[in-house]
Amino acid sequence: MTTYRTDDASLEAAVADMTVTAPSALAPNVLVEVGLADRIARLDTVIGPLYVAWNGRGVSGVESADFAASHAARTGRPVFPADALPDRLARAIDRRLAGDRRVRIDLDLRGHSEFEQDVWRKALDIPRGEVRPYGWIAAEIGRPKAVRAVGTALGHNPVPLIVPCHRVVRTDGTIGQYSLGGPENKRTILAAEGLDPDAMEAAAKRGERLIGCASTNIVCWPTCWTGRHMLSKNRRPFRSLAEASAAGYRPCKVCRPVSGAVAA
Amino acid sequence: MERGGVPLRHATVAPRRVFYEVMDTDGRLAADLARDLDASFEALVIAHQDRLFSIALRMLGDRGAAEEAAQDAFVRAYKALATYDRDRIRELRLRPWLATIVLNLCRTRVARLAARGAAPLSFDLEASPLPEPVATDAASIPAAVMERRAERERWAALLACLPPAYRAAVVLRHVDGLSYPELATALGRPEGTVKAQVHRGLAMLRTAIESSDRLERQEMTA
């Protein structure tokens, strides 16, 4: 009969030998999950391929080219390439880009100022298919004079498309600059959201900054959805809120037009 | 096949010098974590990933589940550390603390599997899980080493069949090398109890190995 090597010493030694090496993916997965490292993957959208960076805290970056190196330099975190976005995140981004504002997409905006984050959060309130001028954001976040700073903050938006800075236009009604590959992309995205950028600019050029409804005496931003169904015989364009007020119109409570829009 | 022909001969349980080094490193690590959690957390993961994964693997018997449990354990540890004040982190005994976290996750995982009606992990030789595939470039490894590994994994599978309380005690004491006081802390039981559980657990494992060997021999002669 064979001797079983199950005496205490060999047994303990054998059990001690059951230590194994952790899979190489373990440490990166942990670091990404707690937000000490990011992953980056490609996502296809209306304006072509985009690169999305994320970690366990949320989406941390969106750019039109692979920005792994610059993202790592900016955040000070390692960036690991991934084959694709996690299903849930990809679906959430798809739904958000399709205009569903109920989808929650967590954002990781550590390292940015409170002011910038206020601006980006406010931009998230603009519905798909509508635009607002920079001055509107400035007024809404309680910094009516910081119009230029709002523009700068939007230009630094690390997560364009998800924070829809493309829905913020210049005070004179022209489409304006866009950080994600230039103004042409901004027009493409707005068109994909159901707007007509050329018509919008033409109307602004004619001085139509606000649209009033003669049957309700309410004045709105031209793209406000509440004003979109008015009969054309009731449409009253205005150059400014002051002009509309003088004509007996009150500002829409949904889109909240401001007078700052005509100041610049 | 000649069982027993593969001596498990690294026999003597080496007085764990590694263990004392880890103690030192852990003290420094805890101080670093207290000073700057984000800057030092990676070092914690690197220093403890093999042992947390080993504990989880030997508790759960499945690599995928073990990887998830170890990952969750680190994430929990990070979230907990983020809420602790500096003094509390500095005084933390990382080894038993992390062991407790991963062990609890393994427990809930097993409970969840059982609730879902999956095969319960029980002390049942007939239904013992298959040994882990030895995933390395087989050609470059001497046959003796290969065989020893296969043997080790067979024993590990038997270990995974011990009742959870005994399995945890054996895994923490002998796979992970915790001291009895640490073990008592990690398991939240008196030292005498955990000592008894380790011994009883090893005895059960021995019985399991012996009957498994006997079973195998019977099958070969049958």
C-alpha cells in the first residue's frame, strides 16, 4: 500500500503551495474601477468615429482622435486601451445622443473648476433640437456678466456630445466654434438633431433673436419646443426681450429668454 | 499512473520570512495610504493582489469568480479607505483587514449561487469540482512539475469542498499564511476557535485526499 503523503508537514506545505499569481488584468481593472486609471475605446457617431475615455466614476473624456497620451498627461492617470465601451455605457450614450435626457451618464470631471462644471451641467439642460446663446447659460448659473468665460468653459468641455456644448451658439445667433473638430461638425450635429443651421443663421441675420406668439403673448428662443407649434400667422419675431416686453409679451417659463442675448 | 510518485517535497513549512517583510511593508503602506490614498493605492493592489486572488480562488474554486471577488474586494477597500480618517488608516492592519473583505465577498457569492440553485459547495467527493486547468505553456515545463501542479490543483479542489468555516480557516492560515491572532481578527472568532478550525479543517482535507486516492485506485482496478 502506498504511503499517502498526508502527514501534517506535507499537507501544510501543499496547502501553502496553493498560492497563485493574480491574473494580469486584475490590477488595471481595480484601478479603472476606483477612478485611478482610465480606459479608452472607439465609438461611432453621426460625426464619425469618436474616442471615449472612462473609469468607474464616469466618462472622463471624448475626442475625435485617439487622445490616450494627452488624456494621461492631463489627468495624471494611466490610460489603457479597450476594444469597446462597456455595453451599458455605449447604450446610454446612444440613447442620450438620440435625445433621451432621462439616461444617466456619470461624468468624471475631477480637476475642473466649479465654474466650468456649473456651465457644463447647465448645458445638459438644453434639449436635443434646441439651442441657447452663451448669455443664457451665464444668466442661468447666476453669472450674467461671465458670457465670455462661459464660452471659454464650453471650449474646454472634456466630454463634448455628452455635455452638449454644440447646443450653445453665439449671442448674435451664428453657430460659433466647436471643440470637437471645428464648426462644420457643430452644424452636422445640430442638423442630425433636427435643426437647420443655415436657416437659423439667416433668421438671426434678419434680427430675429426671439419669437413671440400673438395668441398667447409669450416670447421664446426660436428653437424652444413650446413655441414650435404656433401657427405661422401668430409668429412675431423680436430683436430683443425689451422689444417683446414693450409689445406686451412675457418670457416663456420653459426656455427662459434673457435680455443679455442682445447686449453683445 | 503512479500516485504518490510525485513527492510534495517542499515539505517543511518555512518559517515565513516573507510574512515579516510583508508586515514591514504593510506598516509603511498604511502610512503612505494615510498620507495620500490615491497616490499609494496602486502599491496596495500590487502588494496584495496575489494573496487576495489566492484566497478567493481557494474559497470559490473558480478563477473567474475569484478574479471578480478579488477585484470587488479592492474596490471596497478603496471606498472604505476614502471615508477613514488618517489615524484610522495608519493603524489599519492591512493583511487581516483585506482578508476579511475578500472572505466576506466570497461568502456572499457562494450564498448567491446557492440561492440561485447552483450546485452547493459541499463536502462531497463524488461531486468534487474538476481541477483547474494548468494554464501555462505545457511544453516548457518538466513533467514532474506539471504533475505536481496537477496534484496541487486536485487537492485544492478537495479543499474547496470543505465546509466554509473550516475552508476559510485553512485557507487564511496555510494558503495565505496569516498568524493565529490575525486569523482571529479576520474571522472575528476567538483564537482558540480558529486554531481548532484549522486543525479540524486539515484533518478533513486529509480524509478527503485519502478517500479520493482510494476511489481513484478502485476505479483503475475495476
